Amino acid sequence: MAIATLLAGLLMAGTAATNAGAADYKANAAPQPAVADEIEVAAIIDNGDPVQLLNRGVEYARQGDTDKARAMFTRVADNRMRYQMETADGSWADSRVLARKALGMLDRGEFTASRMAKAD
């Protein structure tokens, strides 16, 4: 699925660049922000790095993009490999346990801006 999204994004970006006239080639050559974001998400999911997946998932959850966050967390939770990860408080935890905890927090709406601590 992620590869299909990546390929579709690349095809759409390539089509825009080849259909553009010489005068506006530079404006259409770069992928649009939404397409670029989808390509980046697909690359992170395909990479499978649990640190990147969990951190990006938290970022998306805080922004309210629960579908992308859920995809990131699920990829880690379903991974057969277990990784010991150091958390922000210095403790160590299994990557799959952290992912399942993040999915639960996502289901309970604990990533909403009003529930997150604000940095001064």
C-alpha cells in the first residue's frame, strides 16, 4: 500500500513536470506539498525504523492527523522484531509496548492540543 502511494505520488509529480510549458516548468517540477508529505510518510513506513515511526506518529497525532499517526504506530506494534528504546524520561521499553500504548492514547484522544503540556 505504501509503495503504491509512493509510486502514485511520483507519477503525479512527473506528469505535472512533463506537461508544463517551458516558461512554468520550475513551478510544476517540484511535487506539491501534499504529494511530498505522502511520499515522506510512505518512505518512513517502508523503512520500518521504530524510532522514526513512533516519533512521527506522535507528531501527527498532536497535529490531529490520526490516520497517519495510527499507520505509524500500527507498523511498530505489528513488527515481529522487538527493539529496546530509551524513552524521554530515560527508562527503557519494548518498541511494540510503546506502540500499543500510543495506539491506546490515540483512541482515548490523549494527543489533543489541550491535553499536551505547552513549552514556554
